[in-house]
Amino acid sequence: MKDSELKSLLDEESARINSPAFIADDPVQFPRRFDDLRNIEIVSFLSAMIAWGNRKMICRDAERLLDMMGDDPYHYVMDEGYLSLDPDRNIHRTFFARNLIHFLRGLRGIYAKYDSLDAFGASHRIGETELPAWELVAHLNREIREANAGVTDNRGLPQNLDTTALKRVNMALRWLVRDDGIVDMGVWQSIPKSKLYIPLDVHVGNTARELGLITRKGNDKKTVIELTEKLRRFNPEDPCLYDYALFGLGIETRKKQDAP
């Protein structure tokens, strides 16, 4: 397929999927319920953090998580409501309350010093770096580790930043940064949308390979960079718009594969 044809396909599919109808069945619905930036940030990261597996299960568990926090995440964090949790309480699949406590304790330390996570990122000038998502997580991990007496926990944010695709963080950043006013919220200023990276999972990777967008077989950091750089050729200012196209085309491919 010629690049011009591929761009047309991606543009058309993005326009089809990137619509208000997408919201109801996607974890993005949860941060969209809030107006306060800090609540939006907290819920974006938590909803993305548990976003693996069946989408219905993800949304069910995100709903339960918000209910547990009294639908007031920021004050739940700052009032240390998480300290009353049973560490063995299951939050989602292999993510337990002990992992949530570890993460929220770190967030509390950041919010005690900064007005928002966006301000935290801006203070470290992450938007000026080549890989803002990985830079942000490096700084977050440091703060979270310090708040937890030097203990790390890879159930929350990845620690292997040399290789991880950062799928869930890149998804949260898409929600927070992209500003077309349709699905994504566009509430952050610390990262330009031109520097976002595709949230790469198995399905997106397979679809991208079928389209000839990537050649690497692994779904790792190098592949995310390869894919996003190719998509930037089609849309330098907003490459992650095509996350919608890859999602939609992947669903169509799986439907054909599952058909009798």
C-alpha cells in the first residue's frame, strides 16, 4: 500500500473511531467525570494502570476503585484514606491494594509539593525531552520510591525504562494531552501532543505489522519509537490520533478471524 493510501485509510478510520460513542465502553470515561485537574490526573493514571485484559472487566474494576475512593480521589490521596485498606484486597487481576497504596503514597508526596502532576512534569521540563513519557515515569518512580522508604513496586509504574513500551502510561498521556475535544481531554500543558507515543499492545502491534508500519517483532520501546516515527510522517503534530485507527482496524481484523 502506498503511503498516500495508507494515510487516507488511517485518517478515515481515526475519524470513525475518535467519536463520543467511543467513550462509554472505554476507561477514558472515568477521568472524564471530573473537573478538577488533580482528580482527572489521578483517575487517568489509575484507570490506565489497570487497563489490561477484558475491557468490561477493566471498566468494572475502575468503577469499584472510584467507589472505594468515595468519588473524591484527590482528597482520598491527601487524607491517606488508602492506609485503611487491606493490603491483600484485589483491585484488578494481579494488582492488589498493596500496590495501590505504594503508588498513592508516592502521589501524595508529589501533590504536597506541586499543584498538579502536570506542574510536576513541567518542573522537570519533560516536554523538552525526546521521550517525555519515559522521562516522566523516571521522575515519578524516584518520588514514589522515596515516599516508600526506598522500596520499588513494578505493579504500578514500570521500572525497566530501557525496554518497556509504557503502553498504559502512553494511553493516560494521550487522554491528558490530546486536545481535539472529542474523546481525549487535553488538560495538560507540560507535553506537546507532537511528542506523544502510541500506546502499543499486542493488538496494535499486530495491526501495525499487517499495514507495514513496523518491522520489529517485539512490542517493546524500540517498536513504539519505530511505529510513532512512521506515523509522524503522516501527522507530525498529532501522531497519536492514529491510535484510534489502529484500534479500530484491529477490531475489524479480529472479527474476520473469528468469523465461521
